[in-house]
Amino acid sequence: MTERLQVSAFYQEVQSRLKLKLRNSPRGLTREITQKEVHRPGLALAGFIELFTYDRVQILGNTEIRYLGSLNDQARRATLTTLFKFEIPCIIVTNDNPLPLELSQAADAAGIAVFSSPLTTTETTHLLSDYLDQKFAPHITIHGSLVDVYGTGLIFTGRSGIGKSEVSLDLVERGHRLVSDDMVTLTRTAENVLIGHGREYLKHYMEIRGIGIIDVGRMFGVRAIRQQKRVETEVELVDWRPDGDYERVGLEEQQKEYLGVKIPHVVLPIFPGKNITVIAEAIALNLHLKIYGFHPAREFSRALTEVMESKTKLQSYLEKDFE
């Protein structure tokens, strides 16, 4: 989990999204953001600091700027001096409001970066909260390949060299979309959903043993790739063993847990000649059926039970027919 975010990195990553401009000394860019929530310090400006959550990004909107403008110079300096005694990560002034001179001076003295944005306070808060939620969300990186198959995120895991990349490449060739090969970062969102994406420097490159590195995006076009996808099922590729205990019916569903989120877990034994790609497509489509309330294994079990009960009743009837 990302626990600390330097203000300089924050500025670089959201500058275009929030249309930010640094309005004072860059000395404050070395500070760190440690909380994903944002705060408007209205009460703190008015003097109530007992519950001031200073360790968050502070947003000054029209109300805060107009309040500061209503104070005389001495009162404004005193208010800002009190505010900047706290270890504030940084400040964003919205609506392109003009900065009071005392604000810039007090921020420079305290080493706190002040940014301005032409966006409204609501827009700024919404976009900033989305960014910080994603930045501070719990995440792990696992060894595997993530592919969007019929809209279902299948992550293929297994020992090195078992064929994860080859299966993913075959799926791409059949019209499905690669998210990441080799290393997949899983992030848990606030809705307890796992989102998978690749590392920035890996992009959509893939290593095929015997060939080397290929660029899936350039080779197959933009239709064959996507940046991220919800992870809905793990398909673990394992070597076939004659004495292996593999699921035959599907009544007992296995699950795998990542970051506290459980997803279906399919153990798929492989051997030469077995069409793993078609089976992967079947796994995705089967999940669709379950989402829409149709569970094939349970339906089969129910139908089989009905047939057996019907035969039992018939046999019982015939046994009592002595004519």
C-alpha cells in the first residue's frame, strides 16, 4: 500500500487533470501526503482548531477566500499564522481565486506549497478524491497474466514456463484483450473489487519463450489491449498428474483471496494437445451464466436427482403390481 506520496510527485501526476499551478516557492514540494481524504479548513480559519484535520490536502474555495478577504490585514496574518503552525501537506485554491498576499507569505515561511486551479471546488474535490483513493488503495503484485475474455477478467497463474503467456497470446489472437503479462498489480477499491493492471514500464509487452519480447499493442492494434480490468476469476495452470484430484462436476467452487477479496479459483491441469484457450473462453462464459442466475453444475445435479427419484417411484409402483 502507498502510505506516503511526495507533493512533487502529486503535482506532476495531477497537474493536467486539475489544471494546477504552483503559486509560491517550490520548497513545499518536498512535503508528503499521508491521507487519502481532503479537507476544507473553514472552521480552522475561524479559530476552531480542536478538530482540525491538518494532515490532509486542504482545499480553499470561494467561502474560505472571501472569509479571508473580509478580515483586516492584521487579523488575516494572525489567522494564517495559526493555520500554518500545523504540518499541512499542501493547499489548493479553487475557482482561480486570487491569493491574498499574506497567504503566500505565510505558506512560504512554513514551507507549504500552494496551488491554484480554475476548476470549481466540487470538481476539484471529486477528481482529487478519485486520484487519492486509487493512490492509497491496498495493492499487491503477483506473477501472472491478465486477459479480458468476453468481458470477464481472467488472471492466469502457475509455475514459470507453464504457458501463461502462450495462452494469453492465443486468446488475443482470437479477439480478446490483454491487460498485462508476467506481472499484474491488484488493487482493492472501496467497493471491495479487485482491479488489475500492469506496470508502467512493461506496458503490453509479452515474453514468448523461443521468440523473445513482442509488443502486443503494436502487433494486434488497440483492439487487443486495455489498461486495466476487474479481476473476476483466477485460472491456475498446473501440470497434469494421473493421480491428481481435479474438479469433475463443479458443485464445490474453490475460491482464492487477495487483499481480503475472494474470487473464483479454477485449477486447470494441462498436457500437450489440450486446448486451454477454448477452456478459458468456456470459464468466462460459464461465469456469465452464474452471474445471471444459472448454475450449470447445480442444474445438472437437480435434473439427475429428479430422474433418479422418478425411476425409484416407478420401480416401487411396479414392485407392488401383482397382477
